[in-house]
Amino acid sequence: MRTETLSNRKVTAFRLNEDLLIRMKAEAKKENRSLNNYVESALMRIVYRKPNKVTLAAIKEAQEDINLTEIDMTNMQTFLKSLE
């Protein structure tokens, strides 16, 4: 029997928390998907998630606006006032 694959896939094994595995199986079943497909899709979303241009611009703007060296944390009241 000969099987052909459409993409490079490698068989691998993981040790997972039993409760997590049970939940993933249930979620895959809800979506009418195999456990393998469900896990692979979830991992692809995480690994290849990249922010879009609008999100990248917002991140850059927020980083430029934040200057943690200006926050006085020597006194709790002073710190809370600086947050206003």
C-alpha cells in the first residue's frame, strides 16, 4: 500500500496533561476535525501569528509614549498620582 502526502509531515510524540488532551479532543470533535488537525491548526495560529500594519503601528506608538523612568515608585501615593 502506497500513501502520498501533500506536504512534508513528520510523525512526532508529545507528553500532554491528560485534562488538556481530553479538552482538545472534545474541541476537535465539536468542530468535526481530527485531533491531529485541531492541534496542528492551533499551533500554526500561534507560531505564525503576526500583527497587521495597524497593530504594529499601535505597538510602536505605545512604546514611544511609555517612559518608565519617569514613574516615581518610591512612594505609593506618588506612584498612584503619576497614573492619573
